[in-house]
Amino acid sequence: MKNRMSAVLLAGCMTISALPFAGYHATPASAQEIKETTAETSAAAEELSDKVASKAEMAEVENVLEDWMTPIPPQELKEGTYDAAVNCSSSMFVIEKAAVTVEDGSMSATLTMGGTGYLYVYPGTAEEAAKAPEDEYIPYAEDEEGRHTFTIPIEALDAPVPCAAYSKRKEKWYERTLAFVSTSLPADAFAAARGTAAESLGLKDGIWSVEAALSGGSGKASIESPAKLTVEDGKMTLEVIFSSKNYDYMLVDGVKYETVNTEGNSTFLIPVTGFDYQMPVTADTIAMSRPHEIDYTIFLDSATLQPGEQE
């Protein structure tokens, strides 16, 4: 009886093993098929490398973001076109000027180039550009002076924007990253007041002190903090003392302010446009071979306001 049961079980096992596994028939790839697939993959990789510039072929990559930056979407801006400063990760992608346009809830930027060396740009990485169909490339247009311009979509200010550029001479895509600087736009470009309005603080006339931080430029310059703030008839004036004596004027909202001292580090009296945000200013330095205007921002922390010594 035992032998008979064993025979039945063995026959059943043999029958099951002969059935296809869930209808799947594995057919091992031949050596020739593997060889052909490997060759195709290698050819595709080689073709891609021929279209994309390597790191060795590119200039040193520079950081386009600053510590204070947080993305600002088009919904926070009024519709219109505004001149804007733009940071670029490559010194070889020379942008003479940029204009940001906000319309119907979206945003774009028109770049005016310093040369004619690029035929196309692509809103993405160089590898994505190399794989994309040609009708997705953004060709250059010429302005009235014959300069090349490119108009690209952007999702936010103060945020990285990948932008591949196709070199006419090298016939390759080069990786670029851009960032459009919000503080370079005029204050009335924003849908709501940024930071804390000076008037809302209700400061009494007199002398106050406030923590102040300078950002921008090479990062080497700084200003004295706490800084002296004078309130008179509701108007607020900030005393800005630089860590250098090599500044001769400042610009705030397009108005020029000269130094108020003749000795020591450069000192200016400028109006305060608001607290708790990066207030844009420009300072002209004479430390270089020629005078050079540098864009900065000053952050005034309203939580640190303290009555100062009255004069």
C-alpha cells in the first residue's frame, strides 16, 4: 500500500513539473542577442556623450543661490515686464540683461546675450536636451541691434532654473543653471508688501538700534550691527557703516546717496523701505581698477529694535 501511494505522488509531481509556470515560457537570450544589445547601449551612450559637454569641457560651475533666497512664484507678482538681475553658473554664458514677464499666472524671462555663440537653449539639463526632439529647442531671436535673445519659461524667482545651451562652434549642449534675483525687481512688482512695512511698527520719533545684515557681492563686505535708525516725522533713516572705506555712493530705489564722512569706513544715511526682508541696495566701490556698482541686500530684523541713546 505504501509503495502504491508513493507511486501516485511521484506521478503527480511529474505531471505538475511538466506544466508551464503561469503560462510563462522562459527563452534564454542567445549570446548574439546579448552582444547586440550591449553594442546598441554602448552606441547610444557614445552618441549622447558626443552631444553633451563633459565637466572637463566646461568652465568652473558657480553657485547661483544665496542663503537668503526662497522661491517666489508668479502668483506673488503683478502682471508686467521687469528688468531683472540673473545669476548664472557659468562665466561662459554671458547674459547682458534679462527681463522677466508675468502674465496669466505664468512667468518667462528674455535673455539678451553678450555674443552669438549659442544657437538654442533648452529648459532642462544638457542630457535632457540631447535626447529631446528638435522642435522642443528654443531658437535665438535677434533684437533691433542684432543681438541674440532667448525667451525661456521660469517657475519662480530666487530658485534654480536649469537651462542647457547649444554651442554653435562645439556642436554640443552645455549645462547651465540660472537664478533670477527677486530683489532686483522694483517694489511695486510684488502683489503684496514684502516684509514688515516701516509705518506699521509705529515707532516714536528718536534714535533706535536694529540688527542689520548685508548680503550679496563677493560676501567679503559687511556693515556694522546693530545699526543706528533715526525716526523723524514718521520717516526712517538708517546709518550704514561699511567694513571698508572704499565705497563712494549708494543707490536705493534709484536715488543716489553720498558718503556722510570724510575719515574712516564709508558711512551713508539711507531711507528704510521695510523690515524683515532683503531690502535691495547698490553700493559703488572704488577698490577695483575702476569704480564698480555692486548689488547688495540689507536685512533689518524688526524684533531687535531697541531705543537708542538720544542725541
